Amino acid sequence: MSSLPRAGLRLMHVHAHPDDESSKGAATTAKYVAEGVDVHVVTCTGGERGSVLNPKMDRPEVWENIAEVRRAEMDAARDILGVTQDWLGFVDSGWPDGDPKPPLPAGCFGLVPVEEGALPLVRLIREFRPHVMTTYDENGGYPHPDHIQCHLVSMYAFEKAADPEFAPELGEAWQVQKIYYHHGFNRPRTVAIVDAMRAAGLESPWEERLAKWKEDPEHDARITTRVPCGEYFGVRDQALLAHATQIDPDGHWFAVPLEIQQKVWPTEDYELVVSHVPASTPEDDLFAGIPVPAERMEA
Ligand SMILES: [Zn+2]
């Protein structure tokens, strides 16, 4: 087995769509991979109803093959991040546009009963046996129906995977030690970055968004864990760019120079939701309190 310091530790990220693994927590992923952690990404849907957000990719042949195109993009991002990945196989719910919102399309992930949607995830948890899992908070991070469903399915599977009475045909019970919510897009970070852009005399695409973003100290206080990973922001950006239909290289993702991000906010931020090991927060490591497994010594 690898001689890297954290070989033997395993981290599972559960995401709604291909590209979410690159826009949320990707620098954390790259850091842990570099330290020897096995990182597995579970993607709940194929992203079939995502739009083409990069004008350079807005072409008929892309639209006609959007499912395959997004699979190929995911393959590229997976290799850049150094992770393994599985699809849960559900169909994207799409963003319900309109007021009132239209009903979700038949058969989509958002309409699958949670107990059903969690079954393939329970199987994957019992196979991969992660020490740590991540998912979204109860609002999905942002209120896309697939993100909210991802939250529900993750929390249910986290609990049920550990119960030996539950669906024994899906594998031997496995207790994940800790589960976290992503809070990478928090308001204090955006304030810090907008301030730094102004100080550097640069125009920030986030000013407008920040003006509409109400202060919410209670929400900000939910962050328990800041993982230093600034040196991996470049890898995160490469993984994002691999999702060429979803990411405009000239868009807001890349408008803030890396050096500014690394200087003013060199962490990705999380909320520890459940821990089965003694944990003291604030902390700076998703694996805090979890020893490197002895199994790595066998090699
Ligand atoms: Zn998404």
C-alpha cells in the first residue's frame, strides 16, 4: 500500500450532478488525494437537464448528446482530481423555472421516495467503507430539487448503512464516522473576496450578488471546519474547466485571481453534522479524531 501519510483513510462525497464535485470541495479533495486518502465521488444524477452554460459549447451537436457529453466531462474531472466515481443512476430533475414553479418531470430524482433513492447509496457506502462523508445541508446549499434530494438521501443512507438489520443484501453494515455539509459559498468569504478585489482596483462579478445577500450570522456560525487547501485551488479550477458545457472560462468562476483567493480565503468550509468519534470544533481537518487505519501497515 501507498506510503503517503494518510493512506488507508477514505472519503466519500455525495453530489447531485456532474460538476458539483468540482465546484464544491474540490480543493479539499485534491489535498486529501495528495496525502494518500482514497476519495470516492457519488453522482446522483446524470445532469441530463442541465443547460449549456458556456456560450462556446452552445452548439446543436452538444445539445443532442448532452448526456454523453456530460459523462465524458465527468471522466475528465475525475482523472484531474484523482478520485474514483460512481453514478447512482437517477435522472436530473432540472431547475423548475417559473412562478409558480412547474411540477417536476415524471421519473426524476426529486420525485423518487427517499427510502428508495438511498438504496444504491447504502450499497456503495458498504462497499467503499468511507470514514467520512460529505453532502449538502437541508436547503441543498442552493434550492435545486436534486440538491435537496441529495441531502435527504445522503442522511438516510448514512444512518441505514450502519444498521445490520437494514437491507443485509446490500452488504455488511458500515458506520461512517463523520458526516459534513459543504458551506464553501458562505457570505463572509464573499465579503472578504469582494473587499480584496476592490483594494486591488479590480472589478468583482460578485458585488451584485453580495448586495442582495442578507447577513445571516446564525447560518455563518454553522461552519465548524475550515480545511486549508489554497495550494490546490488550481487543481479545482482545472477540474471545473473539464465540465466545459457547465463552466464558461470567461465567466464569474474565474474572475477572481487565484492569488487573491489564496490570500484572503485559503480554506474550504464545512459543518460537522454527526460525529461518532470525539470531535472538538472548530477544527481544520475532516479526519480529525479518526486514526489512520492499521490495515495500511500490512503492506
Ligand atoms: Zn448541482
